[in-house]
Amino acid sequence: MSLWKRGNTFWSYHWLDGIRHAKSTGTGNLRQAKLIDQRFRDELNLKRHHVVEFNPDMTVGELSARFIAEGDPAAWVLDRLNQVLPYWGEIPIGHIHKSMAADYRRRRHAQKQVTDTTINRDLEALRHILFWAVDEGFLAANPLTHLRLVPERRKPRSVLSFDEERKLLAAAAPHLREMAIVSLDTGMRRGEILHQRWEHVDFNRKLLFVTRSKIAGGEGREIPLTERVHSLLLSRRQPEGLVFTFHGRSITTIKTAWKAAIRRASIRYYRFHDLRHTFNTRLMEAGVIQDVRRTLMGHSTGQDVNSIYTHVELPVKREAIRKLEAWMAAQNQVQPEGGEDSRVPPGKVVNFSLNRNERSEPYDA
């Protein structure tokens, strides 16, 4: 018998090469204690044969540090660790169980109004790191392997109207206005825009190559430029370097400038990411099919058999952008909600000034 009860808790005792190893199961339930005892026995047996070097007492914080240093972590995992570590950081990885995930979810909801989708991403990041711990031999199995995440509710996507677009671009700081125009006409993510370089803009062919993306499927894609974006970039063309900077320096955040632009425009709040949704919606309204929209936006298509053979050629992309421009021109002929002062002459696309010196007030990046 390897289980002995001390007080209200079962303890597991095993002998290995003449040395007794003891471990508390942390429970008075015999059935659960037997499961824990079996896992403890398996760990000792594997250690005896030098199969792996288990370290279940390593904390999540220590594991995360090793993962960052040795595991080549993705950016989204690093971002989620800011929320994960305050709760999980001091917990030994061998003590993690599924009920802790439910407690973490309750605490996150109590601290701040967040969606279950956000918390799901937190738990997915932790599970990803624990899988790495298994691969490295620190754990025998991932305790969150079969964790059931809360079903995510689909929310309606916010899409800017043309009237709101005019107000936003008129109120935005020059550098932010240019970024917004690019996002509206290419569907690029904020991070993709901030890392875009002049070397990857082909002015002769009116193409932009995305080489730094959130997902692998978004990298290396080519996006035909609308006339508006082509003129914008051509007016400030450089031989190399980042396309979008603020006073010659790279931009790391646009939160301050974005909130200020929304406030000055007197429109309801939108996220910068909603400009990407607006691009996708306008393509759909213009009659561009889903596969082409997905390719232009750099969406992950999965690795099924069909996706391997699916490739959208450049002429199809160019035709999609042509449809978008024609649809936008037609929409701009309709009087917007702003009234007579906001009317655009028929057949003319809105052209916003790109002169960086047109405003005297300072702006934050």
C-alpha cells in the first residue's frame, strides 16, 4: 500500500533505489488520491530510467521565463502573459488542475469587464506553454489538455459609414490619418502598417507586400493599391525605412492620437481594427467573393486539402480592388448623413490633404 492517511489528507510513499519519496496528494478523497499516487509513481519510474527530467515543482512564472528564452514564443502568447502571470505565476506547474481555470475566469470577470473570448485567449496561452513544458520533459502531461473553453458569442462588426470616415480623417493627426486611409483601403492590421517598409512597396506595379504579420498566413501577401493609397505613398516616397513614423521615430502606440481623433470627430467610438472590418465589408458590398477577401486580408485559411490548392492570382486581386473603388465612388455620389455641406460632387472621390504642416497644434503618437 503506497497511500497513507495523515489527518484528513492522503500521502503517497514510494521507494526508488533505496530512497523513500513522499508526496501529499492534497485530498482526503481516496479515489482522487489513487489517481495522484499513480501519476507520482509514473513520474518516479520515468525519472529512474532517465527518460525525462521532471520538474513539476517549477512555478508557472519560472516556466514562462524559460519558454520566453528558449521556446520562440509568438507575439500573442507574450501579450497574454501580462494577464496570466498575476494569477498563475506562483503556482507549481504540477499542481495545476482544471478547476483553477474556472476560478481564474471568475476572478477576471470580477476585476474588469472582459469578454469570455478574451479569457479564452489567456487560457489558450497558458495551455500552449504547458504543452511546451511536456515537450521539454518538465511535465508528464498537460493538465489543461481537455479543458473546455466557454463558447464564444459572435458580435456584430462595427463598420464606418462614409460620413463617419470623412469626419474621422478630417479630425485625425496627419500621421494617423495616413495610417487610417491605408487600413481602410488595404485591410492591413495596425501592426502590419506600423512595420511596413518602403522597400516592400512597388510603385510601378502599384503593389504593397506585407512582410510582417500577426499570423504566418498574412506574411508575404501582396495587396494592389487603390489610387488614394498610391497617391498618398507616392507623395512622400522614401528609398528605405519604415513607411509610418512620428517625427522621424518609429510608432509603438496610437492610442492617444486615436482617442483624440474620435473625440474631435464627434462620432461613436470605433477601434482602429474596425477600419479593417470596414474594408472587408466594403469588398463584400462591392461583390468580391469570400476567398478573394480572405486572401487580401491575410486571413488564416487552415491546412485542409482544399486550402493547399487554393491560390488567388494577382489579376483577381486587382479586379477586386477595382470593384471596391468603383463601389466607393458610387457611394460617394449619395448625400451622406452630414447634410448638404458634406456632399461630394458626383463622380469625384474624396481627396484629403496630406500636408503634414497644415496643423499647428502638436499631436501625440
